[in-house]
Amino acid sequence: MEHLYTKNDQEKKQLKTSPDKIRFLLNYSKSLHITKTGEMTFEGHLN
């Protein structure tokens, strides 16, 4: 995905993601629950 957000190779070298950030994003996406009913969509976080 880094090629979608960077324009050149210098910017790619500056991108550093820590394991803590990745773990946080994965846990966040696991807790997100989306329910679609007809025309409405409900989003909730499961605790």
C-alpha cells in the first residue's frame, strides 16, 4: 500500500510502522461490527 501514498522512493524510505501501530489497527478492525438493514448501516465496536 505504500506505493499508493508516496510519490517517490525517498518518501518510501521514511515510512516506518511500529508493531504496536499494526497491532492497534488489527485489534480495532476486529472489534468493528457493521450491520446492514435495508437502507441503513449501523457500526458498533464490540468490547
